Amino acid sequence: MRNMACWIALTSAFAVAGATGCVAQIGDGAPDSDGNSPSTGVPGSPSNPGTGTTGNPGNPNNPGNPNNPGNPNNPGEPAEPGVVAGCEAGYSRLPDGKGGFNVEAVCIPDTMGFDKAKSLEAFKTTVYPLLATNCSGCHSTTSRAQSPIHADVDPALAHEYALTRVNFKKPVDSKLVVRMGIDRHNCFGRDCKDANAQMLAAVEVWAAAVVPSLPETPRPIPASEKVTEAQVKEWIAADKASVAAADAEFIKYTSLHEIHNAGVSAEEMNVARVGLAKALNSTARWAPVIVNPVDINGKGIVYRFDTRDYWGYNKGVTKLHFGGSDDDVFFGRTSVNYLGEKVGSDVTTKEKYRYTAEVQEDPSFAKLVWGRIKAGNVEGATDSKVLPPYVDGFKDEYIEGSQLVYTVTRPDVYNAIMAIPWYAQDLENELGVIKDQGMKSYEYMVTKQAITIDSRMYWRARTKSGGYYWKTWDIFTGQLEGNVQTIEQAYEQGQIRFPFWAHPIPKFIAGTGGGVTADTLSFVATLAQPFNSEPAGCDGQPNYGGSQFLNCRYYTGTEGLQQSAEEVIWDLPNGLQGYSLWGGFNQRRVDAFVNIVRDPRITREDADAVITSRIGFASTDRRLNTGSACIGCHADGMNRGDNDLRDWLDEGGARLPKGEHGVDRWINDEATVAQVKELYPPTTVMRERMESDRKVFLAAMAKIKQEMILGTDKNVYVEPTIWTIEWAQKFYKYAPTRSN
């Protein structure tokens, strides 16, 4: 086994824009300030040893660094930034209205022959009036200049940003439309349904003026020509003849013929191709570079991939942990793992990864991971018994493409093949999260309106490899008093449960799972959930799960089980991101309770009134889950967010929540205010972090899109992995379950 100096770049706890108002989404990424020495080269993948480079003058610990010209996955930024920089980097650089730039995934090259002038004129009379009227309070340089600046006073700049959020070939899938239709963000008109309809109608008129100038997307096999399974097997057999015997057990095939046969558009075929490559590379835990599957005969249907390219790297893992829910383990709903071995409530202490210090090439790990993938999501969270594997698309000769994407992104499969440990501090140790400055090691943020039901606290850390690590801290919300139906109403009436307004200095406490202490700087006191006790100030209420536990209304600062969930994001060595969810003991989970956060795609068909009335556990217990929900939400890597706590403090404090459970107890204390300002950088600082982290991700995605998309338009206008997953769920009729 050849020792690999495989540089693991780290995480980012993910925060997302809220459902209403000027909420941004979180990301981060300042260049590493440590003086790292030059690299001697980036090793290639086991099956593609020629992809390495030598003499890399960039940061040796972060192969996804967008300023690193030696990185084979990143062609680098254009030297001369413009309103839209050339697409050599694979993404756009657009002015942020403050002298800097934002990065966006969509970039339209000159080779497309796109008539931008005609598009701008159509935009001015269709979508722009809606944006300028309803969105300029946040998304204009005359206000908060919150990206996307698609409602700017300058229609030309607004147009540049709007182009990154419109799907001309299929307007209904435009981000401009789904932000209201699915995300329910800043809806205007009568309600979100009305806002969605108005925006869709405007986008359709804009698109009608633009589509004639767009290039046709190639389709090697005409839409009218069906591809049979016999043809797929014949093509695979021909390709197998060229595979070396030593490689045969690692070579797998996947086919998109079912998607093609369903009559999807040529653009959607590109989406499926990108979704396939993104899913494989997003689950490549320690692989150093992006490696795309190979079209075996130029028809854009059947692809070959080598499992070693994604899972042929290891840090000493010889057996995969149970990937399912801690609830299922502790409450006895799941009794066996994917191998049929008994799983008890002691599994979280019995299973512990002994990570090695460095990454090594390890073909046996590729075999281990592939065996887990083939087993399907049998360790998934369920209300009773064991889930079926849902592997109808696994054939002897190949795996249907959407089935593969669906499977590797299931919560239990994802947790297992990503070798995510049972407790967050173990992941932080493996990733090398830097904690040498105590609580000052982190840069903290509080966003009032986030994807969470209540506000969100989160922080960013650096890692020893030069990467980033984000971790959120989200609390249970529910059981409000009187006629209060929304969090905004709760704030108006003083029913503030979010603890970090009144207690902005985080109190790190002990957790469980192998010795985490307050000094570990991994676990924070929020709202306690005492067992047969009630700490001072708790004002406890009966727990959703049983009377032996109490939900504390208010912050107590005590140790023990917390009413919280944590979401973590880190940058993988190949530049994409890893994701994990954690619970009230800092333990790994597969999903987050719906009284903390919800995936808006799950509730897209519900009426607005139904959505806003769900403060506690929703009657339909469909949860945001790790793997697919995280990948789908973070389509462009880190989402942006504002540090409301710091910004509002700097503005004089008028917008900060007041009262006993607001900022009253510390806002006039100079020492506390000074400490808050030291721990919580302003948004202007954190946005630079976010844009830098986004560049790492978007550069990796550019490598995927450049090779997987057929035609001159190298953009996808929907999140490709989620699109492919949802196609699989419909095609195979896989039943929706609690975390599926």
C-alpha cells in the first residue's frame, strides 16, 4: 500500500437562508493564513495515476484552493475580473456592491452564442419589475446588497445575477420560481402559491424571448429511440473485454437508459449525468481528486467507474459502523445491521473508528464500501421493523443510474460509507479541527431567520490541513403559549426560546461517547432535557417522547442531554463537501427533528397555513436527513448568511430581541459587549469566508460539469443529485418513510 499525503480539507456547519425575509445562507472560506510549505505533487487516483501534478506552488493542504494553479480539478480564476468573468474557472465572479465579488455556479461562455443584450431587454419588462418591487429591500446595492443582487437599481447588474437563477429551457425549475413555490422565501401577492405563479409567468415570457438564441443540447441517441436492456448489456460486454483482469472486480457500470427512455429532455439528461458524478465524488471520503465516470461508447448512456477512484483511500477503517438512527438503536426499532449482525444500545460505545494519521491507498476499503452500497438502506430510520433495501435497480451487469445516486445518498448508507463516527468530537479529531485558542478558535454567527424553525447559531473553524469546518447549533422549538402560531409571533410576545440572544458567550459542556469535556470545545449548553429532574430556570414541560424527560423552556447552562441538533459541513480533499447531523449528546444521527428544521421539498404541496401552524412535531414526520438533503440544499457549496447578532449590535442594538430572554441582561455591559464583538465577526468578514469556501466547491463542480455535460452550455440549472434522487423515488415507487 502506497502511503498517501492526502490532504484533507475540512468542514462547514451548514446554515441556509430562511423561509422569509432577508435571510441569507451560510458559507465560509478565507484563504489559509498559515505559512504552508510547497507540495511535491498531488497523487493521482489508483486507476488514473497520470492525473497527479508536481511542483504545486499553491497550498499543499487544500487541493481545492481556487487560487492554486497546480490543482488538476481547478483551472483557476480569471486574471481580470469583470462583471462576468470568463468561464475558465467554471463559475462567475459578480460584483458584490462593496468593492468585492460574489461567486455563482452559473457562467455563460461566449461559445454559447447567447444574446445577452436581447435577454437584458426582455428581463427589464418581465422579471425585473417583480424583483425590484419585492426583493430590493435585501437584494440591491442600495440596501443590504445580499447576494443574489438580482433586484439591484442597475438592471444590468440585476440581470447578471438573475441569469444564475433562471432555467430558460424549463422555467418552472428556475430558482427564481422555486424559491417561492418550494422554499416559500419572501412571498409576495396573496400567498406563496400566488407569488410562485406570478414569477413563473414572468420567467416564461422572458424565456420565450431568449430560447431561440440558445444552442441546442446534443443528444447522441434521439429521444424517440428507446434503448433496450439487451443493448446496455451488449455495450457493457464489449467494454469489459478491454478491462485488465486485475481491475475487473473494481470496475462497475451504470446506465441512464431508463431516464432516457422516459422521455426527459436533453438538458435533463445532462442533469442526470452531473448528478451521477456528483453523488460518486461527494461520497469519496478521502479521495484526493475529482474523477468522473467514463462514457463507454460515446452515447451518453452507459458509464464505467472504478470503485477505487472514490473509495480506494482509507484511514484505517476495517469495518463500517451501523449507519442508522441512534433512536432506532436506543429504542429497539432496529436490531440488526446490514450484515445481519445484532445491534444493541451499546453499539455507539462498542463501535469506534481508529483512524490512522495519514490516508493510504486501500483497495479493500473500496470492496467494503461497495458491499455496503449493494445492501441498500436496510439500516434506515423506521417506525417499526426494518426498511426494505430499495435496490430494484441493481442488476447483475450494471446499476441503473438513478438507483445508484439514490442509494449512496440514503442517510444510513451515507453515514456508513463516509465512515462518520458516532460522536462529533471524534470526527473533529480526525479532521484536525484547530482548537488551540479555546473558544476563540471559532468565528461565531447568529442568524435570526434561517432554514431552522427558530434562529441559528453556528461557527466556522479552520483545520490543520488548510480546510474549513462549519458547525451549527439548533434548538427544539414548540409548545408555545396561547394563540401563537409562528416564531415571529413568539418573538413579538416575548416567548423567546433561542438561548444565544440572552447568552451569546457559548458555554461548552461535557457530552458523551468517550470522554468529551468542556475543554474539547465540541458541545454547547442550549436548552436542557433533564431526566426526572428540573434545573433552576428550566420551566419544564412534558417531553414529546415521554414524561420522564422535560423540555426546558429556557436556558439553564447545565450539562446532560440538550434539546439541540447540530449540522456539520467540511470540505473533502477533492473540493466537494462532507455532511453530518448530530444530536443532543453530540451523537451522530440520520435526521433532524421537524421541530428544529425541515426540508422544504418534503412539504412543497402543503398550504402556507399548514406550514406555519407546524411549530412542534409535524403530524407527517418527514425529516431533513443527512446525505441527500444536505447535498441538495448546498447546491453551490456553502450557502450565505448574515451575522445578525454582530451587525445589529454595531447598528446600535435596536433590532436585537429584547426582554428577559433577549439581550437586556448584557447589552449595557461593556465587558460582555467587547467579548461578543471579539467572538462574532461582522457579516463583511464572514461573507469573505463564505465566498472563498464556495470557490473551492464550485471549482470541483466545474470539473464534473465540464466532462459530464454534453454541449457548449456547461451549466445545470437545478441541483442535479436531488433531481436524480427524486426521479428514482418516482420510477421505483419507493415509499416515503420517516427519513427516506
